[in-house]
Amino acid sequence: MLKRLARSAIGLGIVLAAYWLYGMIAVPWIEPPRSAAGDPAPLPPPVSERQAMFESFFPPESWQRTNPKVLESDRGVLLFQEYEPAVDGRIRLYPVTVVFLPKRNDASSPARPVILNAPDGAEMLFDAKLDLTRARVGRFLGGRLIGEIEIHSPPSEPLADDAVTIRTRNVQLDERRIWTTQPVVFRFGPHHGSGRDLRIDLTGEKTSGPGTDNDPLGAVSMLELASVDKLFLQMKGDGLLGVDAASAKVSQNQNNSTATAPAANANTSPIPIEVSCQGPFKFDFRQQVASLSERVHAVRLNRDGPSDELNCELLAIHFRRDRTANSPELKIAKFAAQGNPVNLRAPSVESSAQAESCEFDFATRRIRLNDSKQIKLVHKSYVFQSPSLEYEVPEDPKRLGRLWAAGPGEMNAEMPDKQRPQPLKATWRRELRVEPADGRHVLSLSGAYVDRNGKPLSQPPAANDQTAGLRPATVEAPGIGWFAAGQLFVWLNERVVARANNASPTSKTQYTLEPDHILAVERVEFDSGKLAGGTQRLEAWVREGARPARMAAVDPFGPSRPATGPRDWLTDSGRGGEQKFDVRGEVVNMYLGRDADELWAEEVDITGRVNVTQIGGTQPEQRPLQINGEELKLRGLAENAVQAIVVGQPASISAQGLELMGAAVQMDQAQNLAWINGGGQITLAAEVLAANSFNRSPAGPTSTPTPLENMPPATLRWTGEMVFDGATLRCEQFVQVDGTHQLKDGTIAQMSMIGDVAEATLVRPIDFRNPDVRGRSDLLTVSISGQNKLVQMVNRTFDTAGNQQSFEQLHSRRLTLNKQSGEFDAAGPGWVSTIRYLSDPLQKRSAGAAPVAASPYLQSKLTYLRVDYQRAIIGNYFQRQVEFLDGVVALSGPVRGWDDVVQADRLERLRDDEKRLTCDRLTVAEMNDGHNRWMELSAAGNAHADGRTRMGYFTAASHRMSYTQAKDLLVLESNGRDDAKLTRQLAVGSPESTVTARKIEFRPKTNELNMDGIGSINLSDLPKFPRR
């Protein structure tokens, strides 16, 4: 549009009467162009050629063909009938016709003349009398064209529609200017317009510039038309941007197989562009710039929609001389519009723009928008906002072209889709670029580093610069999600949107952009469907294809392991909703799938400081799935059944307080299976171990528990391999279990077990797809066995002040613990030992003394107990009771330290308060009344006991035997056939006193004796009892 507007405006300026009068009369004859020294002067055309030319210009009866007076030069012919010279240098010519003949560049092409008719003549003033007979011409001072004036130029070719006609009247001129206040009406080919108050400023010298040599117009400095009524411009195509309608139809037909041929009215004459302004029209010949000012308004009607319109305060049109043309034609180079703001509305190409300044370069088809705040460019559903923007319009303006925009800026769009529009958003801080590459568009966005005051930095800061911050570029694309980084690159495919079934065959083709590759670098943050997180470099690729219903369980680095067995608890009803993961690492590569309806994540590869945490659907108090390592591969994201392998030193996968660690940890959500080939470790958080301890501990005083976050986790280590199916865990080869948990009374227990094979089960199995759906996963059982050697267990307990209270050891072939019930069992042969503080309930306390339990390690002594057995142990940890089966040998007594033991294997080796017991079955229980703790033992089957006190030695034998430490009471009971037997002596080898009875009650420390059903008694050697 603007190109045609400029051409018409130039046509108006050139052919308005006074300007042409000076250019074709005053210059050729008064100021003829200088020739180089020695060059021959150009000759006028021959008479025969001139006669033929006049016959084509004027009708036969016209005065121009009936013997006119003729003045000729190399640039034209002046025709007149009469002239009246005056003494004062004034001369009047009438009627006047000027035929301007442009210089021929090609002898084979005809020159296009310009014809000026002034029927009422012209009056010209010189500084001396004109003498045509002597060719004397003075200096031109001024003049006027009288009455009606018409300037006409025929078409440049027989079929060309570029004839020029100009009408005005009463034009005046002097040495410095040409002007008229009369109306001006003009037509250039199909274009026409009107105005008034013409003014042309003359420089008095030639202007320099391309194409100004030998140009009579070169003496013109400025042309101004003070008032413009209307300009009506005809232009091919539609709208103000002049889109070639035929080309648009061809492009649409090529991309739409259902489109029909152009409508029958496609050849209808174009609708003109109407241009008006309230200020002057100017043309600066030095700068070759035309301008319209003050409320400039251009409008063009569209046949099938709203009009295109342009509003601005100043419209400048820049020109260049076309040397290839037969006439000295100026062609438009660019236009520049200014306003507050410039408003362009172009529904014909679904576009609009707002800016303080707008430029368009016709050679490069590049538009430039600038604003002190933000420009706004809308193309179809795309909205660009930026301080400065450049856009290169493609041949089909409905498609995406090259673009550059300064920052900060923002782009918003609604991408066409079969179902509903999909939003697209991008922001940048430094710049945005859109450029073609390999048949695609590359969208490049960059953020900006700023100092602590928010001022942009010219270059990225040093790695250790803590004062600089990054304001990133961002992209939010349909289906892919949100990305932010220092630099973002998005490869876009432009495709035709599928037409709806009920769409009209002539409906316009729609295009959409689909991302198929994303690269983000420098402090990357992202949120893409099931994945969110941060990295230093992220790259994502989109692959076309149908979304898989379910992906087979595959180990990315090798064959997958089968599930360990059926898991009925793993049902679809137990599955959670969609998963989401926070992904962190130095480099993240994502592979996305896309079909006609949706886009989804399929695979992710992460390297360097990998950290992946499940964030979808988790409860704040629960521990989600987490993966750490140096390299991670995730597969099966599309089916919500991830296969993962993480490699590191170590790598780990954790969920619900349980963490798997090893050199390479693998997980398959589809099979709900995790495994480690090689050595590794499992840790179980303290709250998992403590989940039921408070409720199952025996009654007694409570203490403030140690915060669970300060409790170390339980660990399970091995050197062979491990497999975990969510419910049962098994590991092999040099297995070690270490754990700490807290009881209700505040006691801290530290346990360690070593064996060859370990198995553990959970109360609530872990679903790797949704680890939080069933709540906290408590440990149910732990079983450890030895293949080449006995299982070893060590346990220590501490009070709330950190003072050790007990030390236990166990050796057996197998040990199984049930954390929920407290039950445990061990397979023999083996042995168990314990050293602990036991208060003495028989020790008298003074009135007002603190309870023993308040400081047991001050008022108690260390007591040692060891039990060897042959078959098994059965017990309950919470009930503080244990039962030993077959071949039981027990030793007990006081010790001085945690490393001391009782080693007596026969009577004579016993020390004070040491005892030795053998039986077939032994039950040991720890009792507590709230102030004191003591041991109770119960033996059955061939029970035999030896003991030593300050009163001497004793030996007891019976079918059943029990001892209560709180009462210092030993009870012997017969089986009905054989009586119980008790023998006492002051020293080994001294006389013995022996009693037999159905039941004997004996207090070793006081030597008190009660009997029931006495069988026999030997009193001769009975030692004397101490007096009470």
C-alpha cells in the first residue's frame, strides 16, 4: 500500500503544474545542463520523428499540429502560438504546450513524454529583455501559469495502466519557490486524489545523489501540499499490506486438498485505499523522503471482513532512484510511521500492531517496531510485546517469518487444535529470534544477568560471583510445559491444521507451530507434565507415534529381573493418580511422544548429581519416592509405570523412609520390583522402626522420647545381591543389620546383626507407582541366617541421659524378629548373653529416698546372664520374655564391667552370687513394677542348679525350677514321681545337708528353707542359720 501511496504522492508532486513548468521550461532553455569540454551538444529529434510524435499526442485539428511556434532542446519541445515581450524583461506566451522528452537510456525503447497544456498561457519575468532572434535570455526572476493547467503523460506501454493527468490553475514561481493556493486534482493510472495550497522550495543548485545527473528536478529542495483532501490508491492484493490474493489462493490450495478453485469474482477490480491527513504533504528532494502528517489515516475495505486501517501522526516514505526505468522514476525503499501510538489493523492478514514508530523495508520485507515502553504486534493468535521488534514478512504472510525482538518481552499465542486452542507463551530478557533452519523455525530466547541493583550486565558473571542474578527466558508450550533458562532454543514445525468436517471448502487455511526439539542452557528450571526440576543443560526431543498402552518391563542396561512372586495386594484400586517428579542433575535429556491429540513424556536420561523426587500426590508427613546418583535412565513414563536404573557412588532409590543404595540400583514400577546386583545398603528411617514401639512396650514410667529426626536410621548391608518386590526384601552374602529404636520409657536400643542371608517384610507393602497411598510402611519381620557360620547379634540399651544399661549378644543359625508383635525366634545350636543393671529390691532405702528407678546405675549392679541352647529360642521382646529349648545351660552372676563374663563350668569354680543352671527348657522374663526391675527364671525338664552365696554353696535338682530375683526365692517342684532335691554346704568338700520334697522354697542369700511333702532330711550336717 505505502509503495503505491508514495508513487502516487511523487506523481502528484512532480506533475503539479509549477514544478513541471520549472523543470521542463526554465531548466532546458534557461539553465541548460553543462556538457563536458569538447563533448558535442545533443541534437534535437529529426523533424520527421517529431511530426510522428505530435500526431500520436494531439488530434488533427489541434493548434499544436497547425503551424505552432517551436523551441526545441535535447530534453523537450516548447509549443506556443503567440508571445508578447515587454521592455522590463517580462514575456507572455500563449497558448502554451510543453512536451518533455526524458533522456533515452536505450535507443530501442521509446521515451515516455510528459505534456503540459496551459491554454491561457504563461507569463515569465527575466532581468533583461528577451531577444529570441539573437538567442539572448536573461536571468529568470519569476513568473506564473495563467488559468487552467493540465499535465498529462501517456501510458509507458500500450497496455500499461500508468497514464498521468494533473489539473490545477494559477501557478506562481520565482527563483526560490513555486506555489499555488488553488485546488489540485490528479490521477496516476488507477490512482487519484485532490488537495490544495502547493509550495515548492528551490535550492538554486543541483542536488547530489543517485540518479540526479542532468535531472531538471534536481534544483527542487522541498515540495509541500498544505492540504490533502483524499488520496485513492489502487493496489493488487487485499488489505493495506497488499497481499497477493492469487498467491494466497495458490498457497492455500497446495496445502489443502479439499480447497476449490478461486471464486469467479477473483478478477474483480481491487478496492482502492483511501488516505487522508489533517496536516501537509511534503517531499524532501535532498533526502528523497515524502511525508504526511497530523492524524494520518489510511483505510481499505475488505470484501469478506472488516476494513484494514492505519492511523499515525507522521508517515514518512523513503525512495531510491530506479536507474533501470525508462523515466526518472523514484521507487519506494521503506516507510516509517510515528505516533502515540501508531495503530495498524489488518484483518485481511489477521494482524495488527501498536508502536511509537513503525518502519517497513520493501527490499528486505522487514518491518521494525519501536516503543519507549512496549510495542504490540498481533498476527493471527500470536501476540508479541517488546521495546523493539523486527519481523521479515514471508511470501505467504499467514505463515511465520524471521523475527528479532529486544527484551524484556513476551509472546502469547493460542495454537489451533482439533479440540480446543492450546496456549503458547514465551518471555525473554535480552532478545528473541525466530529463524528458519532445515525446513523448521528456530525460536531463540535469552535471559539477562543483572547485578544486585537489577542493572543488566554486558557479559555473564564469573562462576563464583554471588552478587549477580539471572532473569531467565521462559517458554510454556502446549503439552510440553514450562521452561526457564539463560538461553532457550525451540525448534518448531509449521503444519496445516486439519480442517473440521463441517468447514467450508473456501475457508482459509490455518497453520500451527508444533515444537519438536528444545534446548535450554544456564540455570534451567522446567515443569513438563510429569517432570519438573532444574539443571544446567536440558534437551528434549519429540517423536511422532501412537501412545503405547503399556510398556514391557525392560532393564535399560541389561536383562530385567523377574518378580519374586505373586503380590495380590498390588491392585489397580491401590494405585494413585498421575505421578510427578522433581528432576535435578547437570544434564537432562527428555524424549517426548506425540500423536494427533496429545503429547506425553516417554524417557528421561540424567547425568551429573542426579536427584529425582516424587512430588505428585504425596502427603507432607510422608516420604515420597526419591532417586539419587550420578547417572539415571527413566523409561515407561507414558504408561505411568517407570523403569529406572541409577548409577553412582553410591546410587540410591528411596520411598516411605526406606532407601536402597548401591553402585547401580534398578527399579521397575510395572513389576513393583527393585534390585541391586552387587554390594549395597538399605536404610530404614527411625520413624518406621518406632512406629509401633510406643504402643507395644511394657507398662512403666514414660520419659520424653528422643526426637525421631535425631535418631539414626536402621541399615542393612550386603556384598552379594538384593531384590525387593515392595513387600519382601532379600539380600545375600555377608549381611549386616544395624538399627536403633526407642521404647516407651525413653530407653534407646542399638542392635547389630551379622549373617549370610537376610530377609525382611513390611506391614504395608510399598507401591513404587504411588508410595504414599497406603501410609507409612512399617517393618514387620526381619530374618537373618548363617550358612557358613552362626548369625551374630549385638544389642545395647541406653537411658535418656546416654548411660548404657544393657549389653546383649546372640549367636544362632537363624534369627527372626517380628517388630509388630515383638515375637522373635532363633534356631540352634547357639547362645545368648546379657549384661544389665538390675536393682536390688531387697535393699532397704531410708525414708524419703528417691526411687531406685530414678538412678538405676547408682543403686544397681551389673548382672550377667548367658544361656546356651541346642534347638531354638522363642520369645517376645515387648513382653521381655524368652524361652530356650533343649540342652539349656545358663550362667548368671554379678560382673564389674560390660566386657566381663561368668565362666564357671562346675560348682567349685563359682564366685559369690554366681549360679549355673542346666535344663531342657528355660524361660527368662524381665519384670518391672515401676520402681524396680528384676529377672525371673523358670526351668523345666531335668533342671539342675548350682549356686554360691555368702552363706555357702547349694545344689538343686528337680523337674521344675523357678527363681524370682525380687524375692530371692528359688522354688523346686517334683514331677510326682521324683522329689525335688536341695543340697547345701559351707564350702566345696565340706559336709553336705540334703533335703528332698515335693516342693522346696529356698532363699539363697538368707539360707531360709520351706518344704512341702517332705521325703527325707539330713540334719546332722545342716549349717546354722544366721540369727534374725
